Amino acid sequence: MTSPPRTSTRPQRGQGQWALGYREPLNPNERMKKDSDGLEVRQRIIDIYSKAGFDSIDPGDLRGRMRWMGLYTQRAQGIPGGKTALLEPEELEDSYFMMRVRIDGGQLSSDALRVIGGISTEFGRDVADVTDRQNVQYHWIRIEDVPEIWRRLESVGLSSTEACGDVPRVMLGCPLAGILEDEVIDASEVLAETVAKYVGSPEFSNLPRKWKTSMSGCVDHCTEPEIDDVSFVGVLNADGEAGYDLMVGGGLSTNPKFAQRIGVFVRPDQVTAVWAACTSVFRDYGYRRQRNHARIKFLMADWGPEKFRQVLQDEYLHEVLPDGPAPAPAKHDQRDHVGVARQKDGANAVGFALRTGRISGGLLTRIADLADEYGQGRIRTTTQQKLVILDVPDERVEGLVAALAEHDLLVRPSAFRRGTMACTGLEFCKLAIVETKQHAQDLYAELEKRLPDFDEPIGINVNGCPNSCARFQTADIGFKGSMVRDDSGEMAEGFQVHLGGHLGVEATFGRKFRGHKVTKAETADYCERVLRGYLEHREPGERFAAYVVRADEAWLL
């Protein structure tokens, strides 16, 4: 039996792609952006909201456009994770904000870090998070204080502009760009040029969804280009010329996909133009009908790299890019730049682990002082919630290591401390189902006691919900927050387990074994059991992710 032909003359809405003529907003978010550009909210914050207070904020600004200025309402205290999906946004939110400071390329001076720390202490109850996208995030921010916070940030060359929203988010760069001898290429200049030209520009202030960029020549691929929307990865072409491989379409959340190589070689002087062209393709052809389908990864899945390249070249660049080679594999398994690394000028970069990114404003200020005392006042954030102090002479390295250790900032941390990350979690995030930061700290401390001799690199990423801000799908052991039944049959905070995720050669997302879940109380027992099994059954030199691929399922449950 065949279906009757369509007789309706009503035009089909498609995916809401601007380039195909679908300009009428197809959902409330698109309507909000059409009514007022997100960048325009800045002046309303300064002129109206900061003076009249939280209750004066227009709902479209509060839950939409204020993100363009790096502001989200934070979760009201005391609301359990089981209520997350049941309550309306206004029931979940507090009258305080989370605020993100964008730190493109992770580059900070001691003066800038001192200002960041001081803002946390004075306006954010002395709480700050170093994120896995090189930002610093505040909590407890009042709308009345935002203009003064902006003034202080801007005095040291920082801002919160487009730190959130459907815009170009912070651009990731290697924290040791221009520092290490063995990098393929120093991307600092092209990254800074692109930020200066396009961040805050109305040209790209209304994209279908967020747009995550990385530009790096790091031999360790520390910016994790496999999971960014658009990445420029350092390569040498057949003539030995240093440039960039272009990758597009990576992303995690509830439908993870790896970026695809477009197959071109991008010269350094072309990077900013090629980035703008890629961003324009997303702006014009990206899917706007449904929010959960609006990332570039879905367009790439439908188009493939060949069509993307053709549209990029023909409609936007108006030139043909040469074919290019794939990047060399990452030189090291760990991409966090923790430890002591020799700089090409003979000094040292000293990278250290925080407590899953959580830190106080006072301690950030102390780190700025240490960077002045032991180095030349240069600090870097990493994509693994870590920090690096640059320019430390040989004879001062151990003094700095000891000074940092006094504050539980470890240059030589355990495998568990080094490899554990956590998102913001239930404490402040309206999307979260479980608490993460303190739990992750308790987890690595417990594993250090139970497995004191474990020295293999191991990534344990603790995420409060399915959105994967802490990248649970790419960790050796990934925990995705959910409500689970405990032994008594009651619903409790817990996690779905993902095992064996990794990036690089033969990158793969973590495996779910029959939807295996554990309660929060069981996570340490579970990790110990699985890791002891790994130590018992591994082959010589076998990493955990490779072990998971061949392991008996019984060893992993």
C-alpha cells in the first residue's frame, strides 16, 4: 500500500536554514534573538538592571540574552536533583548569577589573575572554578555588581562578552604556545587576531547554537580538537611548511560526534578568514528549527566533509584551499601540561593540579604572587582544569613546587588527582541532577588511599547531567549524573557509567554496559573494583581504554 501524495500547498519549514530562505523564527530561542541581538543586553544591564535589581530583568534577557554577556542564573540552594526536570526555570533559579570570564588561549598576566581573584573574593563569596575550556567561572554574583566587575576585568584586558550564548565561545589555545621547543606552530597570533576581529561582532552574534573553536600547534593536541566545532591543528605539509589542518563538527552532549577532517591545508595568514568562513557556513546553513539539532555536528553528519569543503570554498572563500596532511598523533597520552616542562628559552613551565578546578579567589591571588616571585608573572589555564606558571629558572623550580604544595596545589599529583575532572554540578547548575565537585574530590582522595601505588594515567570525569560539560564520554571512567535506585529501592543520586573513552588515534567514546549505574556512595568501590581488575588482567604496556575494548564484561561491572 502506497501513501497518497501530499496535496498541501503550505511551504515546508525545513530545518530553518537562513541560506535556504527560512528566516522566520521556528522556536522561542530564535524569536528571542530576532527581537533583540544578545549583545544589546549589555547596555540594559548597565543602565537599568544593575540599578533596579534582579526583579526588574526582562525574562527574555534573564534566561536568554544575558548569556551573551557570560551570565546564567544559578540554581537555588536546596533543590534536589530529582526535581531538575520537573520544575520550571523560574522555580529552579536563584537571584544570583554564575558568571564566566573568557580567557582566550588561556593566557593571563599576574595582574589579570589578581583582578580575577579579587573579584571572586569581593563579589563571589571567594569561590571560583577553573573550567575545562580555560575560563574562570564565578558564582553568587549580584546583578548590581556586574558593571563594576566588568570595569575591573576590562582594566586588565579581559571580559565576559560572549562567554555563553549562541556565539563564538572562548577560543582554546595551547597554554604553552610559543613556549615549548617541539610545538608544530605557535598559534597565539592567529588566535588573538581572530578574537580581536570577531568576538563581540554582530556578524556572528546570532548563530544557531554555541560555537567552540580551538587553534593550536601543540604536539599533545591539548585543546582536544576532536570534540570542538571547528579546530585548526598544527601540521607540516609535504614541503615542510607549517600550517593548519581544518577539522569541523565535533561535540559531546547527548549525541556525541568526533570532528571530521575537511582535508585542506590552511596557511597561518589564512586562518582568520577561514575561521570566519566556517562560522558563516554554520550561521547560514546551521539547523535552527530544533535546539537539540542546531549544532554544526548535525549539519556535518548530513553533509560530510566534501560538501562542507565545496560550500566553504565556493560560497565564502571564493578560492580553493590546497589538500593537506593529517596531523601527527598526539605525542603524549596526557594533555594537561601538569609537571615541569623545559621552555625553549631554558626556563621552565610548572603545571599543577587544583581540586577538580575549584579554588578560592584568595588562592588565585596567591598564585599570581607566586608567578611574580618565581617567574615573570605569566600564568596559563589549561583545558583540563589546571594552571601553569611560566618562566621559572631551574634553581627556583623546587621552591615553587613546595610553595604550591603548601596550598594543596600539586605539581606531581597522584594519577587520580591528576586525572579527575568535574563539572559545576548540583551546587550551582540548574541542569544538574547530582553534586559533582566535592564528590569528585572525595573520590580521588579515597582512591589514593585504596590504590596508593597506581601510577598509570587514568581519566575519571564526573558530570552532573547528560550535557557533558566535563566530557564523560571521552574519559577512561566517565560518570554521567542520574537518579538511580539504591539497595532499598529508593531513588538516590548516582551515575551511569561509561568506560574506555579516549581521544587521539582510534578515538572512541566510552562504552555503556547494559546501562550500568552506581549510586554516589558506590563510586569508590566501583572504581577500585574495575581498576584492580585492570591491574590483574592488562597486557604489558596496555592502557585502560585499550583494556576495556577486550575485557570480559564481568570484569567491568
